[in-house]
Amino acid sequence: MSKLLVKPSKPDNQGRIHAITPESAEWTYVGFEVYQLKSGQSLRQATEGREACIVLLSGKARVAASGQDFGVIGGRNSPFEVDPWSLYAPAHSEWSLETQTDCEIAVCTAPAEGKLPARVIGPDQVGQETRGQGTNTRHVRNILPETEPAESLLVVEVITPSGHWSSYPPHKHDRDMLPNESLLEETYYHRLNPPSGFALQRVYTDDRSLDETLAAANGDVVLVPKGYHPVGAPHGYELYYLNVMAGPKRIWKFHNDPDHEWMLAKA
């Protein structure tokens, strides 16, 4: 199996099914975990030298960070529903949660110094937009875009309708060449509705030294260390994915594959 495709494990004693670190991914910046928690379960973590964005994929939980109790947040039954809630915890702090219902949470991390305060990111702070047209239409929820405070993290979730493409036309962001392109590592956490489906994702570079096409099942993570990375949802299956990006500079500037950029001129 490709090292870019990470399958979930059985929940450990904390409910964790994914534990992706810079070391395991063989890169520098992005860390990503997923937990499946039962009602009444508690979770606590020290951030150390990394900031964290904790996304409630489903369920409700009482959350705290940096000594502040933010109360109960969340409420959606699945990530396919609107209104995501998240918690931002700065570096060199501690965050915790106690679930009020069964929950699925994602913990997104990247290097930081701890310059910002902890805060809740509610649905009213999440910018929502529709991108593309025709079978390239997808619906974007900007949880932690570059216009909102963070030191390294960029976090976004996307709904790709049945039979549509996303991250398309193919683009990449693997060179530190601003203002034209930024270097950002990226993870895709895939969920399918219904869950028996799969998504197709290709990760490839211009010279094809990396060129892999992956079938991602419900709950899989795809690692994008470099290259273009389009993803498609087959007919009959709605695709959700949570993107986490980070790099040496917190800015998203991408470069389209010249072979496919022609379609933008027709939009």
C-alpha cells in the first residue's frame, strides 16, 4: 500500500484512530489526529511547541484551553452537516474536552510559539463559499483561513457532491516561491456518505517522480507532501474532506497544472 494512504486503526484507550506526526509522515510541519469518543469521555493534551485546532466533526463537548472554560460547543451529527465548531489552543498551553454525546474530533497541529490566545471558532466565524461550476462545484467551509489568527495552521473542510471533482483543476503548493507559490504540506481526511464508498485522489509532480492514484475509503487520510492532488467523488457518494496545511509561511498560493489550466479560461 502507498505510504501516502493512511488507514485508520482500531481506537486505542483514548479513542484515537489516527496519529500522524511529522516523523511518521516524513515531513516538517503538519500533525493530524482523529479520535472517536464515547459520551462522558474526557481528553486532555499539552500542545508543547505546536498550536492546535480541534475540530468537532460530530457531537457536543465542553471544551477548555489555556485555563479558560469555553462551555459546550458542537452539535452536528456528522461532518456532512453545516455549522462546524472548533477550538484553537496556542503553543505551550493545555486543552481539554469532556464529551456530552458521542463525538468524533480531529486535532490539527503545526509549529508555533504561543503568541495568540485560546478561542472558540463558531459557525458564525466560518466563511462558507462555493467554488467551481458544473461537475467541478464544491462547497468550502473556511475554519482557519489565512485571514484569521494563527501562527502556522490553515484548516478547511470541503463537501464534494456525488460525481464531482475537487482540488481541481489540479494545483500544487510545494515551492517557497512567493508571491507566486507557497510551500505547504497537506493532509486530506476523507469521509464518504454513504460510508461504503471511496474517493479517487491522484498525487503527482511535473516530472512524475511522484505519481500515485489512490482509492481512499471512509476514514482514510491522504498525505500530500508535494505535487498536484485532485480528488474525485464517484457517482452516488458524497465526499467530505478536512484539509490541514502548514509550511514555513502561513499563506496559500498555489500553482495550477499548465496542462489543465485551460479550463479556467472557459469558466
